[in-house]
Amino acid sequence: MKAICVILCAILAAVAAASRASAQMAEIHPVRGEILVNVGEGYRPIAGVVELKPGDAAMVGSRGLGQLIYADGCRVDVVPGSVVWIRARSPCTANASPAPSRDPEPALEPRMAFDPSWLTEGAALIDSRKPPAGP
């Protein structure tokens, strides 16, 4: 039984190390002005180079400028007034694709035919006057 626990712990450690290695780290290099980073504890100002992991964010002040450098050497300028989130993969990789949408699929089907009856009822509710007689 003890051997099974040791084997399971070793497998879990290997999986954790592999998933950590696949996510790229990045560094934010301040060039000028104020840059704030959020590593899960709220935005805090930085004075020098800070290492960030996927999911962290950097926000640049209106007069700030910085550069985000991923582990593979990919450089991304961080311009004044912007907020950037660290991606798991470098944006410079050839197979980089936008993150899948987290928005749900629309549940309502659009109407195929226009129904003008709601216009007269809505106009009466908004204006409280009787709408003019139609054709």
C-alpha cells in the first residue's frame, strides 16, 4: 500500500512539473512612468523587472511605457493606458491562436419576419397618446 502511495505521488509531481513547464513565464520591463502588476493580490506598482506567470496582468499608466518579454524571447510593447494579461503561450509562436470565447452560445433565435405590432404598443406606452390610425 505504501508503494502505491509513493508511485501516485511521483506521478502527480511529474504531471505538475510538466504543466508548469508548458506555461511560459514572462517579464515586464518598465521603460518609463508607472506600471502596475496584478499577480492575484490586486494591482501594485513596480520599480524594476518583475517575472509574471500566465493569468497575471500588467496595467500601464497614461504616461507609462513598458515591454513584456516572454521566455522564448517574444517582445510585446505595453503602451500607455493599456492592460495586458500574460498568456500561456507566447503571442509570437506560429501556432498562437486567440483564446476561445467564454461567451455562451445565443439561446434565442432571431425573428425571420418583422412584426410591426410591437411598435404601436410601445409608442403608446412611451408617449401615452394614442398612436395615429394605420392604413
